[in-house]
Amino acid sequence: MKNHIPIMILAMAGPLLGQVSFEKDVWPVFEARCVECHRKPYEEDGRLKKPKAGLRLDGAWHIMRGSDDGPIVVAERLDASTLYHHITLPSDDDDIMPPKGAPLSKSQIQSIGNWILDGASFGDWKGATDGVVLEKAKDQYVPKHVVYFKSLENGLEALPESLSTQLSKVSSASIRRLHPESPLLDVGFFTTPNEIGDQQLAQLMGLREHVTKLSLARTGVTDKSVSLAGQFPHLSYLDLRQTSVTDSGLSHLSNLPHLVSLNLYGTDITDLGLKALMPCEKLRKLYLSGTRVTDAGVARLQRKLPELKIVR
């Protein structure tokens, strides 16, 4: 069962509940359930343990810096905050956070949600500041994901905000820029994914040059939508979790020059689908839990793409 507080209810409740204190209401949740995996690097049994996904949740600067994949909190927007998305996933989803123990309680989720809606302010709380000074001292330092997306932005003009707003209303999609000055877009269907099908993605084809992140998780899309996604030249992250995509559909992704992450959790993909991914030389993360792939098929793909990290 999904431990979920509807975004619309939180959006209405936020102003009525008063401003949430990060230090009193949110930090205790992070400290008890999240920081174990998302803190400063430390040594254990002679091995250096780094924060998972490059994400630290033990300091204000680190939280707003985000993970290796980009920001996790967008002030006043639950639909664009991947932190909120991960803590409200179904309890059996591989990407639910925290991954160990029981899901966060409704009251804990509500506190985090209202904190985001209230503007994601930390007040006087700073938390861990190590690494902040270090990185500021390095004039050349730029996070890996920033460098990657900067390379995709070259020569790309930003679309008018009015177009994104119009298409968002028509298709029920969450459409946001990666950062305020970026022409690249992050698109997903988070509020009512069960009502989304191929038609909604087709309505967004006018954005295809600009979409770099696309989440179709738990929607009703078919291989037709995968075929459309294969026409997004700057697409780098594609989430097809728990959709009806087939091996045949994956063949449409083979020509995407920038695809680095693909989530196929809970689909009926087999070794034949993995074979279709072999031309994807830039692919670095592939999620295959709950699929019908075999060890032999995974091994063949790994030999073809040795830098690919496969999660099963």
C-alpha cells in the first residue's frame, strides 16, 4: 500500500498549518531515517563509505546542492521535488526512501511536504558545513551533473514559459527547467499517473528538443510512447517503472546519444530487451528489479557496456 499524502491536499493545507520549522519538524526525521546513508564520507572496516547517490542530508548547503543527478528540493513545488517523490512511493518500490525499515509515517511526510511548500527554509539551522568551504575554495569545482547538462545545453534556446505552462495544463504533466537559466526540461506525471497514456506524451512532442529527464513511471503508456521518447535527442534520464513497455519498445531507444539512466523496474522486459540496449554506449545506470531478465542476459550486456551499473 502506498504511504502517500496527495499533493493537492498538502498544497491546500500548507498555508493553514503555519510555517514548518526545519530544525524542529524535518531534521529529526532526516537524522533518524536518512543520515545513516546520506552523510559525510567515513571509513568503516578500512573502506571509505561515501553518501549514496552523492547525496548528503546532514547540512543545509548539502541538501540544496542535491545528488549526483541534480537538485532534490524545489521550493514551493512538490511535483518537482524528487525528495518528496521518493518518500511517497509504494512500500514495495525499489526506489522508496528510506529503503530500510517502515516507510515514513503520514505525519513525517506531511512535515517534509509542508516544509517544501513553505519555501524550504532552514531558518538558522546549518548542520554540517564540512565540504562547503572546501568546494568554495576550489574555483574549478563543478558538480558532475552540472558539467554533463551544460554540455547538452550548448546551442539550445530556452522555450517560452507560456508554452510549458500551456502544455502542462493540457497534458497534466509537471514541466520544469533543470535550473532557472537552463533550456533543458524535466518532465514527469506524478499527480495522477494511472490516468496518463500515450496521448498525453504525444501532446508534449513540441518540447522534444528540450526534454532531458522524462518520468513515465506507473502510467498507462505503451511502446508507442517509448517510440516517441526515442525522438527526444537530449533525453538522458528515462523512467519506465511499472509500465507495459515491452522488449520491442526498447529498440526505439538505441539511437539516443545521451541516455545515461533507464529505469525498467517492474516491467516484463526480458533478455531480448537487454540486447536492444547494447548500442546505448552512454548508458551508466540500469534498473532491472522485478523484470524477467536472466543472469546470462545481464552478463552479456555488462560485457558490451562495462561501465554500466546494473541494479537488480
